[in-house]
Amino acid sequence: MEQKLIMETWRRFLNESLSFEEIDMKYETQLEEGLGTTLLTLATFIVAGQTVELDKAEQTLAYEMMNKIELQGDTYSGVPVDEIRAELDAYMAAAQRADNDGDGVSDRAVKIQDKIQGQDADSIVGQLFQYVDGKGPTHQPPEDTGTDGDTGATSQQTLNVSVAINQMDLAQNNRDKEARNGWAKTILDYHESTGGNSGIPEGALMRAKFFLGK
């Protein structure tokens, strides 16, 4: 019995040590209907002194990640997940109240409280908002606007590499093959247009090639 308790404690420790990215990859969940809080077109938060703006898709991802955190165990980083859920709901409601004119956009930023001791629920919610920022699935691959004169240069010269990689991987996680392949092609085309000097990590290039069967 003592050995069983030790193993269960160890498994809980391993689960609590997972990063948001690892949890995101490990668990699959869909957002249930009826969040209880209306999602804004744009909600603004202050996390560790940095402004984080979340559109409706990114707010939805925050709730989906919360569902996944609940699947991994009763606690996360030593904090009960029900406390994290309560704080997430509270901050989303605060963002809703910050929409003074009802246009769906926060008129002021809601500050995530900075705690001194450990990984409490507030700081975990702040980290969650930072994690989903820029990962909205509604973002589409940039369109090729054609050539610039006779140079063959395209609009992909201004590609945000980090966003493109995040969107490709997110589409893969969501099993959206069309969006995934669109981002993969965008990444590879951009890399080729720079003569191989795009700065895109080799791992991302390999994933993009794999997705396209190259």
C-alpha cells in the first residue's frame, strides 16, 4: 500500500511538472457550450508588467487549455485546479466589466495580481493568457499577393516567422490539415525566398516538409 501511494504521488508530481505546451499536446478537449461569461472581441490584461491582448479566439483557447489542465489532475504546480478555474472566470468577468461602452473591446486593461509566494492561481492564469496570446485559430496563412515587378519577390518577405510556426503547430494539434498545410507551405516558400537565410529553426522546417510529404 505504501509503495502504491508513493507511485501515485510521483505520477501527480510528473503531471504537475508538465508545461502548458506539453499539456496542450497531451490532452484533447473541446470547449463546452455556455461559458457563463460573454467573450469580448478584444480583452486586455496586464501580466507581469506586459500588456496582453486576447481576441475572442484566444479567449476560447484559454478556456480550452483550462479544460486540459483539469484533465491532467486535481492540482497544477501545487495549486488546486478549481482555484485556477475560479480565477480565470473572475478575470474574464473583470474584462467584460471593463467594456464600458459595450462595443466588445476592453476600455482598460485588467491587471493580473502579482503574488509574492509561489505559483498561485493568479500567476498561473497570467501565464495561461501569455501562452494563448497569438495562437488564435482564426488567424489564416498570409496570402501570396503575387510578384513585385520582375523580381519575383512576394509579400512573404514580411512573414512573422514565430506566428507562422505557432499557427502551423496549432492547426496540427486541432487536426486542421488544410490550415496546417497552408502554414507549412507559407513557411517553406518564405524560407526558399530568402535563399535559406530565413532564420526559421530547422525543426520547424522539418515539420513543415513532413506535413507536405517532402
